[in-house]
Amino acid sequence: MGSKRFFLILVSSLLCMAIMIGGCGMGAKDSVAVVNYPTKTITVIVPFAAGGTTDTIARLLEKSAQKQFGQPFVVVNKPGGAATIGMNELAGANPDGYTIGVVPVSVMLQPLFGPTRYHYPTALEPLAKVASAPAVVGTLASQPWQNIRELVEYAKKHPGEIKFGHAGLGTSGHIAGEAFAKEAGIDIVQVPFKGDSEALAAFLGGHIQLMVAGTLSPLKEHVKNGTIRLLGVAEEKRLTVPGFENVPTLQEQGINVSFSFWNGMGAPKGLPAAEKAKLANGLKEMINDPAFKKDMTDIGLTVEYLGPDEFSDQWIKDNAKLTKIVKETGIADLIAAQKK
């Protein structure tokens, strides 16, 4: 009887040892996988059409991805739905570090404007703030108004005649444009597109009279060559981009509208800590690289890097601020009604 009990104890001990050894082996395998990450290309989702600001940021980062991570970035444009189509794909992706995206601050507001598949402020995870830029109001140089005051006077005499284009319902350009119209007491018609590039094409073609862009970037070269005239900047301070320092703010011209819009990098919620750390560290190096900063300045954007924790704080703070603004101004109800 004693020998039988001894045999059972021995077998149980051996089984426990086998499980422990197997577990250790699995842990070692997992560690190797984390150390080797990434082992394949990383998809970068851009929620707008090619050619806009978010797309440009992704493609500038794409240039140094191979050097930084040993694997390339593959930029995938998913325009439409005021960025919600692309953000749905990002939020619903496997949180394994192989799908990230460029996230504009305006995406945080989309759940306010109607049903969305995900609540983006909580379904996405901040990785890095890349840049901040104010919305700008531009018109074709062939139009009669030289400044905001003249535009407002014209709009009051011709209600509903002026159309302004933007990158999509609920985007920074739309919010700034609606807030401007409400504050100025004018009736202008908003026309949504699937990104800045589409809005710009319609603008240059004379189909709309104004364009409110979330950043200077899509308008910059056209302003330089004299095709487009900038009427105002929707921020407390003037632009710091060389050659554009003299463009007055809306506030200077009696319109109390100012926003600070950013673009950052995000991932699906639930990203493992090791992969998140490697992505965040790599993005930090890429964003702070002098060559990247120069490229951003050249297109009219200012790099304002923040790491995951700091960016998360701003993510929450700005979402609360903009939520308050769009509700108080009636923009949330307006956009919700237009989406129906």
C-alpha cells in the first residue's frame, strides 16, 4: 500500500514538473516573439483620401519606418463618413501592433453626431501626438472680398449664396466653419467632401466659394502662387509658418472663434504593453527627427510631440472641451440632423 502511494506521489510530481517546464517554455517563446516585434509590415490607416494632411503625415512617417522598426509601414486610405470608416477599421483591428492609424482630434467628436460603431475616445489608444495646426479660412483670389469683414458683409446681403467646403461632417474644418458662421451671424452653406484633397479640387474648380481646412497644408502652395487668399486663422495666435505670419486670426477680426486641432497616432484598445512601448519609442524617434520636422514645416505643419501618457491627458481634455463647444453652439444637433 505504501509503495502504491509513493508511486502515485511520484507520478503527480513528474506531471507537475512537466507542466511547469512547458509553461516556462511557452513564456520564453512569448518573450522571443515580443523582442522580435515587428516581424512583418505595419498597416497605417488614414481615414481620409490621399493627398490631405493626415495622409501626408502617414507618408512622411512611412519614409523612416524601415530604418526604425526593420519593417515598412503600408499606408492604407479609408476615406468617408467624416473619418469614421477608417476609424472603425482601426478600432476593430486586432490589437497586436500591426495596425495603427493617424487619428485627427475631430474623430473624438463623431459619437456626438449620431450612432457610430465604436466610441472612439475609448476604443482607440493614444501612441503619440504628432502635430497641431489651426483651421484656416481661404477663398479664391478672384473673389471680391479681401478680408473677413468684407466676406461677412457680402454674406449678410446674400444669405445662402456662399458655400464652404471641408473634409467631412464633424471634421475640424466643418466645426470651425460652422462656428465662424454662427458667431458672425451669417448664412453660408457647408459642403462635405471625403478629405481635404477632394474639397480642394472642388474649391479650385469654382464649385464652392470658401474652403475651411483643418490646417494650412492643402492650401499652402496655392496661396504662394496667388490662386488662393487666406482670410483668417481659427486660433488664438497667428501662424508661425514662414511667409504666413501676417494672416490675421478670426479673433483679431471680431469673430470669437479659436480651436487647436491636432493629429496623432493611435492603435486599437488593448495593445500589449511590450508592443505599445516599442511602437511609442519608435514613433518618438521618427517624429522628433530633424528631417521629419523640416518636412512637416515645409507643408505648413508644426511638430508638437507628446508621448502616450501626455497625449492621453490631452486626448481626454480636448475631447471634453470640443464636446462642450459643439453642444453649446448647436453644431452637434446640426450635424446629427444632416446625417439623417
